[in-house]
Amino acid sequence: MPQPQPVDRAAADAAAAAQQSETYALVLAAVQAAQHAQQQPTPPVCQHGPHQTAHPARWLALGVGGAVLAVSLAVSLVAVAVSAVALVAALLILRSVWQTSRKGA
């Protein structure tokens, strides 16, 4: 007896979502590794010297780094949500197929 078309489609979607989730996890890990590699220890600041002014480039770098982190976090959360929806859909379809096959037996 051939399987119904929605089950095949749900299985393919679940496999694609799992692959996409793994890809996003790898991208997030690479971004975090790059950020960690770029961090340098800050030298101790002398409290008795002249006051140093904050440079706009520092704020720009913090803004860009924060934006990259926020986007990568959002993408990973979307991947988790898509994976969860695909898993729930696959489980509901498989449960329906199981109940149908149990009624027929």
C-alpha cells in the first residue's frame, strides 16, 4: 500500500527543517567564534592620568557587533521554531496514519 502524499511531503519538510536548523547552528557558532577571536584584553586604565574621551568608532563597532549578534540570535530562533512546527506536523500526520491503520486492522 503506497503512503499518502501529505506524509511524504511532511517527512521531506521535517528533513529540510532539520538540515536548515543544523546550518543555522553552524553559522551561529562561526559568528560567535569570530567575535570571540576578535576580542582583545583591555589594558588597565590609569585613574591618575588625563581623562580619555570616548571615540565614535568604538560606539559604531559596538552597534555593529550588537546588530550581528541580534540577527544571528533571531535567525537561530526562527530555525528552532520552523523545526518545531515541522516536527509537530509530522507527528500529527503520523498519528493520523497510525490510527487509520489500526482501524483497518
